[in-house]
Amino acid sequence: MSAKRSHNASAVVTGAGSGIGAAFAHELASRGGRVVCSDINEDAAAATAHTITSQGGAAVAVRCDVSLIDDVRELAEQSQAWFDGPPTLVVNNAGVVVGGMEIGEAPLEDWSWALGINLWGPIHGCHVFAPILRLAGYGGIINVASAAAFGASPNLAVYSVTKSAVLSLSETLAAELNGTGVNVTALCPTFVKTNIVESGRLTVESAERGGRAMKMTGISPQKVVRKCLNTHDRGGVYCFPQLDAKVGWRVTRLAPATYTRALGLVHRFSAPQSAAGRRGITRSRTSG
């Protein structure tokens, strides 16, 4: 097999109904791969698969709630049946964002919701698919984390905690699979132009701020995906697709205390005067 695992892959992509997941599905198909497009929104997954097949590619849609282990096991069974064998690439991408409130203010139901998708999703994906790939002796796993995994920000604890854990999961799995023929890559972007803000649970203020930042500095999911797949092909454990992500990684590694103090000062002088005022803001309840 080619050392370029992203080419002619038998790929499973979660959260493939939109954003980065859809971009992964399309790019892998364009590289000659067969793609199982998985999403909790079956219609969205089907739309991605339909676009790929209408362009001459090979894709199928499978509904999967990654927070449920039985759904992920079923995804693995259906994927292997369609591939007539094991997958060669698994992209644990499904994710949501929660933000705008400090620790102690963010509802525990939001913690549970985000942990179920952002953390248990990749855990389930790795738990089910890593043994399959190890047995096959070839393939790769890409876990979509975030620059928030190492560059935590005030009012974004729920999201940062889940993504930090995904990064740790990826590093550990990469070490465990070293020498088995299976590569693991953690994708850590900053702002990417997707619908994650609209589908997240955010205060209005945070949603507006995030939307502006995404519009001003965000890059396309297609560009992020291409960089990630190329990094994965080279055997890279980390992919920082933007300059600010690369700089942030180095700063937080070289001067973590300075970084945290600087964040604290910014938060102190920019935070709303009343926590109660934040509680009163309408927040989206649409899951992604």
C-alpha cells in the first residue's frame, strides 16, 4: 500500500454532514477514497454522500451519535461491511462548542452535552476502531482537537477541557500504536469557517465575538483538511494548520505561566461587570 494513507483510503468520517467533516469526506473522495459519511443528522450525512457520488466518487451515509458506544460499534460494523474489510482511515471529527460563561456559571448539562460529543465521541471512536486498525497492521486515525486544547481561554472552559483531553488521547494513542503501521494525528486549528458557532451553546455576546473572529481570521475547512491529511501522510502527530496555532503552541510550551497571567489580565479588564447579566442572555440549543 502507498505510504500516503489519505490516498485511496477506506475512510470513516464522523460529523461529515457539514464543516470540517464534510471537507474531509470530499477531500478523501477526491484522493480516490471510499468514504463512510457519518453524522447524527442523517439528512446532512446523506447530502454529503450524495454530492460525492454525483461527482463520481464512492460514499455512503450512516447515522451515528458518537456519544453512544452502541452507535459507534454499529458504525464500525456497517463500515466494514461496505468496505468488505477494515477501514484504513478513521476521522473522529464530530464536535460542538460551548462558551460565554465562567466555571461555576456554565450549566452542568452543557458540560455533559459537550463531553458526550467532543470527548466521548473520540474515545468511542478510538476504543472501537484502534483495535481493528492494529489487527490490520495499517491505517490511521485523525482526531480533531483545537488550538483551545493548549491555549485555554476564560469563558471557554467547557470547550477547552474537552479538546485538551482529545489532544492527550491522541498523543497517548500515537505512542501505543507506534510501530504497528497505524499513524495517529491530532488536528489543532484556530478559527475555521464552519457553522460551529451557530450550532453551539453560546451566549449571544460570545457568538457575536466568535462570528466576527471567524469572519476576520478564519480559513476554509478545505484548506485545513488538506494540510491535515498531508501532515498525516508524513506521519505527523500534530497538525497546526495556521500560523497563530503554531505560535500559540510554542508560547504555551515555552512560557505557560506568562501566557496564563496575560489571559487573566485581559479577562479581568474585558469581562462584563455582572455575571447575572451573562446568565440572562439567550443561548442556542441546537446540537451539531
